[in-house]
Amino acid sequence: MDALEIGTVPLRPRAVAVAARSGLAVRLHPAAWERIVTGHEALGRLIVSGDAIYGVSTGLGAVADTRIAPDGDGVQRRVVLGRMVGVGPRASAEQVRAVMLARLAGFAEGRSGASPEIVAAYIGLLNAGVIPVMPLIGSVGEADLAPLAHIAGVLAGAGEAMIDGEALPGPEALARAELIPPVFGVKDGLALVSSNAVATGLGALILADAERLFGAWLAAAALSFEGYRANLAPLHPQAAALRPAPGQGEVAAALLGLFEGGDLVLPGAARKLQDPLSFRCVVPVLGACLAALRGATAAVELELNSSDDNPAIIAAEGAADDAVQPNANFDTTHLALAFETLSLAVARVASAQAARILRLMSAESSGLPRFLCSAQDGRSGLAGVQKTVAALVAEIGQRAGPMPIWSVPAADGVEDYATMVVSTLGKLGESLERLRLLCGIELLVAAQACDLRSELRLGLGTAAVRRAVRGTAAMLLEDRPIAPDIEALGALIASGRFDDFAAGMFR
């Protein structure tokens, strides 16, 4: 694929993530361009009517009661410049690209009233490798005005942008890329900043990371089952069918498939009738997480394939029926709830992972040498890793707490409710980084447990998992630094090595 085309088929979060991370070029389908042109022309006719149009012939927010003359290069540039108030950490290049792709998907709906010239300029930034510097703090989740203004600011002759690895003032970045600064149309400033594109774009990246982790979670859990010699009865299809909770059957089937060809599927292979809950409950825990992940995916897909512009421009077949439709589609409560749920779900996965790790290291519980140390002569084995596990789980748990429901009123009390969804996504992204390391630890510990059971015949799938682990981190025979192994296994997960174990669960 030479470019991501937007504007015909539904746009999926995964496509946004792939394009953002690969630097893939983007183009709009001719049908999308037609919608943009039609919407902009309808806006022009509506302005002539003399009716008040929010943000075009009125002020914004608390000054919406003030009538003004529509003015692109004056008023609309000020809309952008006055909202460049973001602070804090800067978004990465892939994050900025994902945000811009999400905003282009909104433009493609043809409801923003944006001029074709400003949309073309936006595409030009992306395809020329000009990455506006976008601070991540400043949005309250009711349209991501501040961060989007920092992107738009480059087109307005302000701000900064990265190009060829160098940070330049916006005008200089445009000049280096041989891009001509656009002339702003009568709603272009508002169209550029009034959108949920930051939440949507960042959400698409987080979903891709969570999907990648899911395959690793399955791999790590299965290898822990092998190392512990856990009972597979809770994974049986009949067990899942008794209470067909969303995702449960798929998780059970995927795990059972990894054990095929090994000893653990044979009668009497399990050491115990009832294992600790972190083993017995792996299907409902991962099944619930899968359901939460799908719920968040649906919320992002909704944003990618609909309009969040306020006001929306409705172009009718008869010009007399053109309309300006005020709305509250900038509200992201559905996104906030979906990603808060996912935050809680992955924290529960972390809790279960940590418990399995500790059970494997316990001689009393696993029947293996204490701390999985082959020589019980005072060596530490994997004992120290338990503290790392505890620290990771604590940080993941802290980030699973919801953002405050009440927010400080803004715009002289007009904006007296907010979702803080961008902050929600930020803490979830940090959790996923820690979960990747925690999953790497479970893979390391489970592989060590399997190595200590030399008589094992692993399943075809779990044997492949152990080979992948051992290709990255050697068996622990003497006390040595473990941190490099954990980091390397985290990188192995990030590379997609275990993606196939969740094949078919995501689209």
C-alpha cells in the first residue's frame, strides 16, 4: 500500500496506527473531496443569509453572544493563535501523525465547512514530513482545542515543527518543506481546532499496543500453565459455554491451541485438582479484557467515521435547505468510559500475572526450587524480580484509578463539564508500557520453570513461546543482572513476536 486513503470505506483504528507509525502517505478519496467542497460552498451560502453561525459570525465560548463579521485570515487565524496554550510533554511524531490522520477523517465527512485549501495544506504537512510540536497537556476532552491549535498554528505562521530531525519555527519549517502558507477561510480556524482528534488518534495507537500485548498475555499465561503443570479443566469449551461471557470462549480456544501436542493435555498431567485463582481464572480475566478492548475499539471507530464538528454544516440538494446544526458531538464521555474500563481491565490482567509469577517462584506452591534457582546454595535466583513485579503492579494499579468526574469550569462557566479523556489515555498508555515489562517477566519466569522440569514435553505453541524467550534471554544458572533480559523481552513483545497467538481476535 503506497498511501492510506481516507473517505470511502470505514477507517479502522489499526489502519491509523499503522500509517502513523510507518510514515505512510495519506490521500483523500475524490468522494471525500467532493463532500468537503460541497460543505464549504454551503457554508458560504449560509453566511450570506445573515444568520448567526457560531464561531463564524459570533465569538467562541463565553463570547458567543458577540456578533462579528466573518473573516478568514483575521478572525480564524486568531481562533488558532489564541488557543495555543498547551504545556507539558511533547507528543511523539507518531502521536502527532495519528492525531492529524484522525482530523483528516473528520474533514472527509464534509461537515466542518473547512475550505479545500486548508485541508490540502493539512495533508501537505503530513506528506512532507513536517511534524508540528504538540504539547500533550491542555485538553479537557470537550474538543481538543489546545493541542490541535499547536498543529494548526504551523499553518497559521506560528508554533514550531520538526522536520528532518530539527525543530524550526513554523514558517521556517513550511519553507524548508517548500509548502506555501494557506489562506484561511471563514471557518477554517474553528474547523482545525474543534475536534476530538487528539483523543481519537492517541486512542488508535493505544488500541494497537493493547492488541499486541494481548497475544503476549496469551503466550505468557500458557507458558506459566506449562511450568506450573496447571489443570486445563477451566479452559475446556464446556466450562466456557456454561457462562458464555464475552471473549471467554475465544480466549479458552486460543490457550488450548497452544497446548496441543504436549503432555499437559493428557489425563492426569496436572499436579492439582484446583490451582490458584490466577491460573483458574485466566479465561474470564482475559475474556473480560478482550471485551473491554473491543468496546474501546468501537468507540474510536465511531469517532473516525463520523462528524464531531460544532456547528456542523449540512449541505442539502436544494441550497435553500442548507443548515447549520449546533450539537454536542464534541463530548467524549463514551470514549472516556470505554478507556477507563480498559484501564481497569488491564490492571486486573496485571494482578493475575503477578500472582502467577509469585506462585511459580514459591517452592511450596509450584513444587520447584525456591525462586526457581537450580542450585539451592544461597543463590538468589529470580528472588529480586519479585520487587520489580510489586513496583510495576503498584504503578499500573495507581493509573487504573479514574480521572476526576468533576472538572474546573472554564469559559466563564459555559464549559462546566469535561471528560479529561486525553489524560485518561495518557495514564493508560503508561500502564501498557509497564504491562509490557511485566509480561516479559512472566515469560522469563515461566520459561525458567519449564526448564527446571526437564521431563516436560511442551505443546507445539508453548514450545515456540519458550524458544522465543530463550532466543532472547538464557536460562538463569548463576546470579546475574536480570534487567537486560526483562527489557529485551519487553522489546520482543513490542516487535510483534507473539501477535499470531491472538490472530482473528481483532480486525
